[in-house]
Amino acid sequence: MRTHLNKLHPQAVGKPKESDGVKKFFPTTSLTTNKPLSPASSASVTDRIVDWVTADLRPISIVCDDGFLSLMSHVCPGYSVPSATHITSKIRERHSAGRKELAAILDSVQFCSLTTDAWSSRATQAYNTVTCHFVDSNWDLVSCVLETSQFPGSHTGAHIAEKVSECLSSLPLPSSKVVAIVHDEAANAVLAGSNLELEFGWESVLCSAHLLQTAIRHAVQNSAEWYFWQRIPF
């Protein structure tokens, strides 16, 4: 709510005054001197912040929070905290570098299977994720996320299959290397698997973990119903 008001209704929030206790709550004492960091040291700190934001899925706007700025001024007063825009650009650079590394890995893959799943975030935004699984030259099972992208529109089987095809076309992973597509038992996912099987010859496979979960859920429900009817006198 605070972020929404700051961005869209700044006049309603206003800037905090010293009398509001902001300076009192965030002391300005530091652990080190105020000597500015060298460019190399500053870049290293920025990289650690990017590591933290991406590894722990923190909102990028956190670098603008008063508490974070107070923390950084305390532990590293000579460091100038970059803007959220700069952190975003660094994350995009990481993404581009990661895509190149992924392309090099996929280029050495002989055969693999894919999984696909559509899901919604807490903000009810729809996404689709495609993952790749294969055994490398050391006989280790390797799994990697090929793509997580927004999934607007209806979640039809044809649309899901289209998203998987688009994902492959953006990577050096020919469809001939894929032997199977794994999905859950939802009707649209089953249809997507069938479409990809017809188009590329992949094996459409139901997720065993999802099937096991479904079987257990039905067993528990049936057991509860059986127990309920056994306790009712006729």
C-alpha cells in the first residue's frame, strides 16, 4: 500500500518530517569510516545486492526502503546505494549472461525431456514455466528452467503447446533432442501434450508425482466418506 501511494499518490503521503521520528528510528552511526569506496569495491557491493535480490526473490524496490538505506549507511557508509532502475539493469545483464550459459549447456545435450506447467502468482498473474531434464556426461541428472513467461489469454491446450514451441525456438535445443513432454492431468495440459506429440513425435507423459497426489487425495476422501456412513445408524 505504501509503495502504491508513493508512486501514484505522493501528495497524499508527503515526505516524513524529522519530528516523525524517522531519524530517531534509523540512527546514522556507522561501523566504518565515511571514505568513499573505490569503483571496484562499489561494484562488488552492488553485485552482492543483486545476488540477494535474485536469490531470495526480494522486490527490486527494496533498495529504496528507508530501513535498507539506513542499514547500508551503517555498515558501508562510503557506498552510494544504486537506484531500483540500476538494479533492474544489472538483473537484465545477469539474465542475458545466464541465457548464454544455458545455450552452451543445451548445445551438448543429446536427449532430454521437458515439463510444462501453467500457474498463477499471488497477484493472480498467469505464468507458464518450461523445464528441461537430461543426464550429462558424468551420469548426473540435470534439471534447468528454460523459461518462465507471462501467460495472458485463455489457458487452452493449443495455447500451452504454442508457448512450449516458442520457448524451444528461442534456444539451441532442436525438437529432435526432446523425447518426452511431462505434464499434469488437467484437460488442457493433456491436450497440449497430445498436440506436441502429434507435431514433434514426443511422448506425452503424465506426471507421476501429480498422479500419486491425486490418488492419495481420492483415497483420503473416500475413506472419510466411508467412515462417515459407517457411523450413521440405519
